[in-house]
Amino acid sequence: GQSLEQPSEVTAVEGAIVQINCTYQTSGFYGLSWYQQHDGGAPTFLSYNALDGLEETGRFSSFLSRSDSYGYLLLQELQMKDSASYFCAVHTGRRALTFGSGTRLQVQP
Amino acid sequence: NAGVTQTPKFQVLKTGQSMTLQCAQDMNHEYMSWYRQDPGMGLRLIHYSVGAGITDQGEVPNGYNVSRSTTEDFPLRLLSAAPSQTSVYFCASSSGQRAQETQYFGPGTRLLVL
């Protein structure tokens, strides 16, 4: 089976940098994705890592270490609108995703 | 493009009732899936389809049926609703060209079973 672990809550202030970690155990691994979900909304795609290293997309970056079964999402220059839940999800080759339980990020002024 | 649409947005059922949650996409995506999200938790895969006429079970398929007669539509049927099926249901689609394709989610259906 698959399991993912990520912190349940993170708090940071506007303008700061925050890192959300994700460790996983899977049978079969193609890559790690990150999704953002605002309260009452649908998940939206943020980033995807298939290979080790850092992927940057604007204020968001995502890192993967396949040997450590570990990844993180880095959010820079935090804004109030970044307050949301962030989910890591592994791709196991079935073209379906296995999601973590999510990290609730609260950005304070 | 409307993307992925879901109806209804909200539904209240009594235990034992049946209903169908509708999902449609206009992006000509091959791959569609249904997830459920319980409070404070991640999404769990119920069923998925890699193309018209092909469906398969996900992590939590019991109590749900699906069919895929067209590329656009992927309805989810609850045959006999139970309180444990109270949840938010999301439909998603992707082009299915690669395992890592971005999935696009619909707005969700909030279901309460009494």
C-alpha cells in the first residue's frame, strides 16, 4: 500500500517563507505532486516532481529526494491568499493519485 | 471550456436511498476518477476510468458503482446510501497521456446521509 505523512498545520506571517514536508512509502513510484485547496474549494495543481531536485514555479518551489522518499513544498513571499490546505500526492503508475492528509497553512498579517 | 462540472452541489439523502452524482468534462480527457474527502483528510480514490467502457476500483469502492459510456461523462452511483458515505465527492480528469498528468478537479458535491 501507500502512505504519506505531512504536518497537519503550519503557521507563518505574511512575507515569510514556509516549507511543508512530505514523506511517503509506496509500492511503485512515478512522482510527487502538490495540490492546493482553499476552504470549500476544489484541489488545484501546483507542481510535480519526477526526478530528484528542485522545481520552481513563481513563488512556489517543490523538491524531491527519491532515495529518501521525501519531498517538500516551499512557499516564498507568503500572501494572505496562500492560506489554504496543501496536499502532497504520489503517482504510482495507475494514473490515479494517493493523497496525504494535508497541511493547513495559516498566514498571519 | 467549462472544465469539469459536477451536479448536484449539495444533496441530503436518507439511509437506504439511492442517487447518482453526475460528472462531465469537455476537455476530451481519457482519464476520469472519483474521490471522496472526509473532514480534515486527504482525498481517497473510489473508482477511476482510463477510457470509455473501462472502469476500475480505487481504494474505497464499496457501496459505489460507476460506468463510462462516453468520454465526457462519468457518473457515480450510490445504490443504498449509508451515513458513512457522508462526505464531499470530487470528480477529476486528466488527458491520461502519462501517469503524471495534472488532474483537474470539479467543484465537488457535498453529500449528507441521515
